[in-house]
Amino acid sequence: MKKDIKNDFPIFKAQSDERPFVFLDSAAVSQMPQTVIDAVSEFYSTYKANVHSGIYGIGMRAVEAYEGARNAVAEFLSADSNEIIFTSGTTASLNMAARMLESRITAGDEIMVSTMEHHSNFIPWQELAKRTNAIFIMLPLEKDGTLSLNTVRAMAGPRTKIIAITHVSHATGAVNDVREICRMAHGVGALCVVDAAQSAPHMPIDVRDIDCDFLAFSGQKVLGPTGTGVLYGKEKHLCELTPVIFGGGMIRHVSAEDSTWADAPQKFEAGTPHAAGAIGLGAALSYIEGIGRKEIMAHERNLARMARRALMNMPGIHLYGPGNEKETSGIVSFTVEGAHPHDVAEILSRENIAVRAGHHCALPLMNHFGISGTIRASFYLYNTEEDVERLVAGVQKAGDMFQV
Amino acid sequence: MENELYKEHILNHYRNPRNKYALTGAGVVGKEINALCGDEIILYAHADEDGVVTTMSFTGEGCAISQAAASLFTEYAKGKRIKELQEMTHADVERLLGISLSTVRARCALLPVKALGNRISK
């Protein structure tokens, strides 16, 4: 990783005092390089126009930039552009997928999620099951919070219609073999929906290779603006399924009797889209590709490994997630004995270190571990070994204060 | 200024909370959950016919701020009217704890107040 990468991100200058700002919450929201801020700013200052109707100079330029961003997303996932729906984030994407698939579910069908899911890949499916009288099944985890493929194999059956699974756990960094899970889903005639919020920013993703039916990720976690996201759907599904949000920009014909829909993906993008956000997202992906996701992943894993090894040797620290470093991403989740996660985060914040603390919107997983929450440090391309050292020193200080 | 939030008396109340037990036969019981972190406080109280607290206790786990706040609150409550206790504000709990609180951490400190507000009288 190039040394001066933090210089590309204005937040680090803005938030550093005599102690450089250490940002370890990229799993929630990543920071934006100047190129992304410029792309968004350029849209607003020079060609802001609706992408639906403008037969004038900047209207056409806005359409080109917006569709250019769609092409960039498609390339990023090895998908086709007409398989990319822009949304406001992973949550919106997954809710939309659950609504779209409602017509495929009947009473008695099974909808499966894992116990490690973020609430946003859990509640939409639980609610879908309620609406359709389907059976909502939670795949149990191993002691270390990982999902065994044997569990999926044993539980998926002919009544299973959807398996919704996260690619990487946002709470522990555990990586799921989504390719194999998709294969198992298809083997029993089910669809597989992949939550890629924690993988898309960090590792190469090829939807053809994974063979998922749907895949969702968020713009704000891939160096893009907040309020942006993507839902990928296989072309055949997007052609067959009907829209769940109606309005302008998604119709073919409207009359008193009935209305018909535009082709995918437009039929799933009713209303004025967040064009500035999508354009910023496109710029963010191009920044990431300029560095390379393989390199990013190796860099983060190295930092996470350093952090885990240092924390492991400290008294009163408990680490969560898989012990096997090869199966984890750049996320380190831990607790400090005698100290509530929020108090640890508060003490770190006084050291100008930002971490996430709490249940991480994963109550079923916290319940699995028998804890109320953890402290989570998540690494990204702009973090450094110095950041890890600062984290470890800060945790030591918190431990001392609460007398571990 | 560095650790003004974690003053010695706050840490003291966190480590050795006062009145931390389930009051048997409590006439008043209330519960509140901090949606942000999932921390839960249950308040128990005896009150006389005028609604004045004679005894108050609490159970539940949480951060240093919510635990210290609950501990201090149960001490402060004795001899006060339930009505006035449940109306305590951000500024009131700052005075009670003797520290200034951000909007986020004030939610931790207000947990016992909210729990009392959610009371069921038996």
C-alpha cells in the first residue's frame, strides 16, 4: 500500500490534532478521497439535472455520468449494466429484494438466514416469511461464530426457497463461502441472496463465479457517498420480477385500465435517483480499482492480524470470531473485561481513535456469544501499522482505567 | 479534561453500585432499554400514599455512565416525589452525576429516569 494514502482523504487532516486521527470504523462508513468529493461537487456545481428527462446539455451529461456509474458498478462485480439497480444502500437493496421475491413464496416455504446476519439481512426475510406464512429458519453457528457448510447442507431442503447470507460478517470478519452456499441453494431449487456490504469494499467479487441470484452492497462503505447502494440481480430474475416501488421513470405505458413497466433496471428505479451519489460511487470504484482489491485485502488482513496478535496477549481481552486468520477480513471484534464496550470506545475517542462499540445490529449473533456487545476495529486501505499501535495502546489505557 | 467523564466518583459508583438489587414487593417497577446498545435497567421503588419514594433499587447491566447514574439516582430518589423524578432532564442528570454529557451519553444517564417513567404500579 502506498505510504501517503491518507493525504488523498481530507478527513484525516480535518480531524487530526497533535494526535493523528485514527479511523477504525470503515465497516460502518468509509471515508472519501478528494476525487470522489470532487466528482459529487462537480455534478452539483456544473451539471445538476434530472437523469430522466433532460433533452438539454446538462440533462444529457447527467444521464451519461449516471449510466457511466452503472457501467462502473457492473464492471466492479463482473455483471452486466442492466443487472445493476441503484438504491440508497444495502438495507434498501435487501428490503427491495425481499419485496420483489414475495410473489415466489407461498405458505410453508422456507426462508433461511444465518445467525450472523446484520439486522438488515435478517428482518426483511423474517417479515417476508410473516407476510407469506413461510417458515423463517435461522442457520445455527459454530462456537466461534462461523457458519459450517455442513449446517447449510443439512438444513437446506426441497421446501427452501431463499437462502440470504452475508459474504463477510460485519461483527466478526468471518468470511462465508458464498459460492458453495449458492451452489447448495441451487441444488435444492432455492435462490441465494448475498449481502456483500462487508466484502465488496475489500475483495474482488465476480457475481458470475459466485453465481448468486442477488447481491447487495453500500456506496458509503466503498469510499462513496452516504445514501447510495446497489442491488445486483441476475438478468432473468430482473426481467421476470415486477417492481415494488412505483412512480416516474419506471413505466412503459400508463392508462386508466393498467400500467406497464420499462425494462430492467429502470423499472426498479422509480423517482429521481440520487444521481450525485451514484456518480460519486462510480468515482470511488475507480479509485479502488486504481489500487486493486487484492492489494487492499492483503493490507487489511495484515493490520487485523497485527491487532489480533497484540490484543490476544493482553490480560482481560476476549477476541470474537474465527481464530483462523485466513478466513477473516480486516475486522477485529473484542471485549475488555470489566469495561463496557461503550466506555472503551469513549476512552479511545479521547485518544482520537474512532471505533464502533455495541451490538452492531446483530443481536442474534451477540446472543450466540452470550454478550451484549463488542468493540469493533475495522481496517481499510488508509489504515497503517501506526494506527494498530495507537489502538492497542488505547485499549491498554482503557483496561488500566477499569482495572482489568 | 482528558477523562473528566470517568471521574473517581463515577467509577466508584460503577464498580460498587448502591442499591443494586431487586426490591421485594416493590409497589413500582419500571424498565427501559437503550436501543443503541441494548443495555437494560429495571427500577424498583416503594412509595408512600403521596407518591414520595421511601426506597429505590435497580438491576441490570450497562456502561459506567448508566450504572453510575442508576446508583446515584436511587440514592437521590429517597424522599423525592416520583412525578418530579421522572421529569428529570439532560441538565438534571448532569448535575446529579457532576459531569457534562454529550447527547449520546446522556441517553445512558437518562436510562433510570426513563425506566421510572415506564413504571407499572402494582
